[in-house]
Amino acid sequence: MAERSLPCSKTLNPSHPAAAENTQIQQQTSTDQPCDVVSGEKRKRDDSDSGGADPSLDPLWKTSLCSYFRRQDSSCSHGSACRFAHGEEELRPRPDNTWDPTSERAKKAMKTDAGHKRSVSMGVMMTEFVGDDADADDKDGSNHALRKCLMHLPRKWTSENLRNFLNENGVPFKSAKKKIGMPVGFVTFEDQEQLKNSSKELDGKTTGNGRIEIEVADVIPRSFEKEKNSNVAVDGETNGGNVAVDGSMSKTRSLRDVVTPLAHMAYVDQLEHKKSSLMKILKKLTSNARKACPHGISLPEWILQSKCIGGLPCKLEGIIGSPIVNGYRNKCEFSVGYSLKGKITVGFMLGNFREGVAAVEEAVDCPNVSSIALQYASIFQEFLQHSNLPVWNRYKNSGFWRQLTVREGRTNEKVSNAENFGGIAEVMLIVQVSTVGFDDVLLTGEFEKLVQAFVTGATASSPSLPLTALVVQDHQGISNVAPADAPLRSLLIPKAVGEKMDVDNSAMDVNTLAAEKLYSLAGDWACLGPDTLLFDICCGTGTIGLTLAHRVGMVIGIEMNASAVSDAHRNAEINGIKNCRFICAKAENVMGSLLNEYLDVAKEQVNVPSSSGTSIEEVSEGRVSHGNEDGEPASQCSENENQQDPSEVQKGSDSKNGNSLVQQVKNVVAIVDPPRPGLHPTVIKALRTHPRLRRLVYISCNPESLVANAIELCTPSPSNIEKGKKNNRGWRNMSSAGLARHRTKSMPISEAFQPIKAIAVDLFPHTEHCELVMLLER
């Protein structure tokens, strides 16, 4: 096989962020030095990269532990000449004074840093307490300065378990309470001296199996459980003392920092920050795929070439910014609860409830929330101040008012108008309640007042707020995440603006305009044409497939949420799209059979002369031919294919019943948009092992999951497939990438994909989240 050498200077720009960490190495070598990449040959460790100079002078000499040395039971054929350290004794610090993250020094430093972070952690922002008798020992609020919160307790513990733990460790206390299922408990002490000594004794103690250390945190006192009339004023101020004696109130974070942690940065800096983070994550794909490559199998060319692009598996073509930076969310779910000052509030929680944070604050300072959503939250909040029904208590799992969801539908007006909600045509409000134990007559009267409050507030705004539908959702669960079949009750809105909206609980992209860019990009990268069969995996309400349906011959959407599939059928019908079929099932259960159904058909069973002259009688119902007569796989996309008029192709599928009349297919493409955990291993295996699927576009809201899935898709098959060990629980402690490497050992022999290119699309300005799109081809 011919060798191919690529000059690094043509691929790596030292000023490029991806190459920043390689600058020191490049300075040691000539810019005209080839990468010495031999296609098809597994790259061996080359310790002579310094061009004849003393290798120990390399700034990275012995700064990383030798994985081969550790894997082969303390043996390495390179001996002392190996550029990597053989053990902790040889290890040297890196040029930036950090240590190899796999070394004991680095792990110890991380533990020390974690301990430091624990010591300066925020107070626990509690506005509700555990148990029905929460105030039995603190009716006047005088004990709030003598109370501490113990974090990271076993979830299965009860108050009795907590008291036993304190007694066993000789920790004096006045009272101790904990609710089963939560990792926090509350301890009250007799006096300041007992609090100080006991807190010092408890902080850092381990529980359960000895792995978890207890953290002692301050508790911000609650005041709302006093008499309502004396405690909550119209302006939100409370008569009770709300600032802890130890000043814990000053330690709380603002809601802006919690919901939009990047809001303090200019948007161009946010994009650069996200791009840099994604590059670090993508490098894990290269390193883990290299480790997972079976012994005796040549490394794929994309791994060999990665050295010339800063360790990336493929080129990262930048990041596409959102057309709207502020107020872009078209769906906001506002929690109902109490603020730190004890005021009934409609907003967002200041932290994770599972970690003991229950305070809710208004979202007025969150730049990603639209002005419409903020105004409706304010209207609802004012209404709750005078309601005869209680708000939901997360500890007692009781109450009535739980959540407000505001969903907005944009028009096709100019983007500039959308930020001032001029581009919003429809608004649906969903008020979540829990009706258990409440009289129907009382509820009917309360709902009438609710409608009047929203209508009055909407019309009083200047300009008037659009209001299309008002729905009450009855949910009895512990969390506010309601099932798709939760009972819904539509309330009649007098003089509603716009036509009535369909009510559903399906998932949707929160940034409409940025999502349009994302889907258009995915279609371009998929090389779609009228002879394309497109699999839309994890399709949700069918947004991607329906958006791209006019560019392909047939779309097969797969989704496990029945409500979403029903919405997909309705969306297809409303938009007059006929060449889509949506299937309600887990993708891992049907992917393999669907590929077989549409692709594994004997060529003689299908006789289609041409796309333009196809008759319905000549096409096998529900079947697709293999493609080219010579049996070759789908061809690369061409300009002519994309420009061909799809109307010339026979399309006779019914999106509702799934019956299809499909023309001859030459190109089979899959677009996957999985949830945050990524694709199920069975889906990965189906995608990987079907040879006719040549192109895959992966859209990820969690780049870590994309990396793990790509490891399995892109790592060469082993010559001998290993069977998994039974009763092996070691996977529980593996990272997602490590688990993916483990799974590659049992991957059936098949042609691997290779990463071609990647790009980021920012759907979530002001937050750490970002969508990542990667094109994979065989």
C-alpha cells in the first residue's frame, strides 16, 4: 500500500484554538516535516520525533504515564527510551505545571480541590421543611440560627436513621429530621457552642460504604409557614426574619447565575467558549477509539490523520450562532413555590430539589426567557397571592397549584420583530394542578377566576398579549414531570386571539429559528435527493423528517412516545405531507427489522423502470428496491440529485396508517437526534451492521453521548468477537467512553463508519449547552 505523507504545516495553524496545546511541540520540529502517516498501517510509537535531538529535552518527555506499561503488567518494549513514564517515580509535570490526570498526584490534587470547594459551598436554600411537624420546635423562628443541613446522606435513610447515626458518632443535637428519598437532612442544636463543635465533627464524615463524605451547609430560614396574612405582604416583603444570623443569605446565588451562567459574557465570547469545550470533548473520541482498536488491526486513517488536526477526529467547522440571543425560548415551565423571603412565586428553582434546594425566584433577570412568558408568569403570580387554594409543597407532596407552562408559536415574520414578541402568533398556557382532596365546586369557581385573571392581564398589556388556549393539567406525581396521558381540561377563553391550538405534551425545540438552521444543515450534510430513503430516529413529533420530506423519496420516523407519534401524524396531515411513515416503538426494537423490510428485498421482486414513469401497480407496497442494478452501495450526493424535482417521483405513502408506495431507492441515510443519554446499544448495532446504510448524521444535545456512540460506530471490528462476562458489574464504575470501548469488543464484524466533519449549532445562548452535529460515513 502506498504511503502518504501530509505536511503538518498545511493542516495545523498554530494560532487555531485546536492547535494551541500543540504549539510547544511544533516549535521543536520543522514546519516542513511530514506527519509520516501511512494509510492502512497501525501507527507504532515513534520516539524519534525530535529529529535526532535528545528526546529528554522534549517539553512533554515523561509527562504522561505509559498505558502500554500499565496494561502489560509493568513491561514495555521501549524500556527507558520510552517517552512515557513507567510509574509514578518517573513522571514529570507538564509544561503548564499540571500532572497526568490518570496519575495518583492528579487524583490527590482533585480530591483536595473538591474538599476546598466543599468548604466554600453555598448555603442550602430551603424555604420548606421536612415533615408535617416541621415547626413544632420552632414556632417563633428563633431556632433557625441553630440549624444545619447535612448533605449527601443515603436516600433510603429516615429521621430515625439520621438520629442513630448522630448518636453512634457521639454528636449531641436537639432534633434531627430527614425525609426518605432525599439526600439531605436537618439537625437543630441546643446552642451556638454545640452547633460549632458538632458541625466540625460532622463535616467530612463518611456514610454508608464509606465513599461519600457528609457536607454541612447553612439553611436559609423559611418564614412562609407562619400566618399568611402577617407574613406575606403585597410587595413581597415578609415580617419574619429572613436573613440568617450567620449571614447565609448573602451566600445564595442569583437565579441569573443558575439558569444562564454565561450571560455575563459577550455572545461572541460565549460561542468561542462553547467551541473550545467541544474540541476538548471531541478529542476523547480519537483517544478512546485508538485505545479500543483491536490488537493486530490497523488503525483507521482518520485516527492516523488526527495528529495533524490537533487530535480531533475530524475537522470542527466552527459554531453557528443563534439568530435570536435574548428571549429565544418558545417554551418555559415556571415552578410555583416560595421565594427566599417567603413570597408565593412563579419562576425557576435556585438549584436542584434533590439536593435540598426548594427556593423559587422570579425569572426577570434571565435573558433567555421571552417577555411574553415573563408577563404571564407575573399575572399568574399575582393571582396566586389571593387564591383560596394552596401552592404545592415539595416535601409534604401536598397542595394544589404546581406549575405554569407558556408555549409560543412564531410566525414567519422578520427575526427582528420576534424579540419584541411581534413574531408570536399563538400562545398556549398550561397550568398544572393536583386536584386530590379538593371540592369540584371550589375548583370550578377558582378556574373561572383564573381565566378572568389571564384575560384581564393579557388585554391590559400594551400591546395586548396573544392568548390562544388555556389548559389545566391534573398531575398527582411527586415531581412536576407529568406523563403524556395526564388529564387535560380546556378552559373557555372569551375573545381568544387566533385559532385554537391542539393540546399535547410532546417535546419541542425551545429555539425555533436556530432549530431551522440545524435541520437545514442536517439535510445538506445527509446529501438528500428524490431517490433517498431517510430514517429519522428518535423523531419526536417528526420535526426533522417533515422538514426534509420535500427533499427525499421516503421518510421513516421512529419514536417511542405515543403522544409525539400522534402529533407527527397530525403535523404531516396538516402540512399535506404524504411520503412519511411514523412508527411508535423503541428504536432498538424495530430498527433492525425496518432496515430489513425496506432494504433486504430481492431485486427481482421490484421492477421500476424510472422515477418519472413509475406506476402505482409496478411498485411493491411497503417495499424499496436495492438501488443500483449492479448492487453497489448508495452513491455520493451530487448537485444534480439535490436539484431534481421531487414531484417527479411517485409518492403514495399515508403518514397515518403507514402504508407506502415507494420508488426505487439509491441512497439510504439516517439522521439521529437522541435524548441526552444517547442511542441504545441495540440501535448502534443495527446502524453499524447494515451495509446499505452508508451515511449517518448525528445531532446531539449532549456531546459526551455522541462521543461514546461514535466510539462504537467508528472503531474497527475485532478479528475475534469477545463475549461479555456474566455478572460483571465493573461497568457501573465506567465512564460513558470507557463503557463504549468495552462494547466494541463484542461488536459484530462489520464495516466501521468514520467521522467526516462536525459543526456546532447554538440553540441555547447564555447557557453551557450546545448542539453538535457530526457526519459519519463508511
